[in-house]
Amino acid sequence: MIENQKTISEWAEKTFGYPTRARSIARMLEEVEELKKIEITDDMSSFIKVADECADIYITMCQVASTFGLNLHVCINDKMQINRARKWKIAGDGTGQHED
């Protein structure tokens, strides 16, 4: 089975119930904090931990989008159109900030 926002949200609602919008956002941020706490090394266990937390963040992000009635993939496609049209100030560390 290939998961998507609908299947993930249905599973979460069946398993946990219906979260408020604020609680779904708070839960996603808890997963982001767990990712931030991982000690990053070059060993496989670090990569596995990062992969697990990235998945948890995506799963909770799907639930956030669903509580707002949004299609996350549509949101991403729309936002990437905006990002591709922006001018960027490059930080030199693999990141940047838009200028407009």
C-alpha cells in the first residue's frame, strides 16, 4: 500500500480521534523537536533515526493539513511555483532566504 494524506489522516483519526487544529500543529512541532534532538553522525543508526522522524513529521503534517481541509500536495505544488519565481539570497551553507 502506498500511503497518502487521505490514508494517513484516516488512520490517525481512527486510531487517535479528531484533533483540534491547534493540537495537530502542536503534535507536529513535537516531532520536529525530536528530529532536532538527534545527534547527527555518519553511522547508519543516525540515518535511521532521521528517516523515522522525517516520516513522523510528514505523517503529522498530513493531519494538520486535513484539519484545515487542505490538500498538502496541492499546497506544496502551489508554494513551489512561488518559490521558483522568487529571488533568493544564498547563505552559502546550503540554505537561503527569499528577498521579496
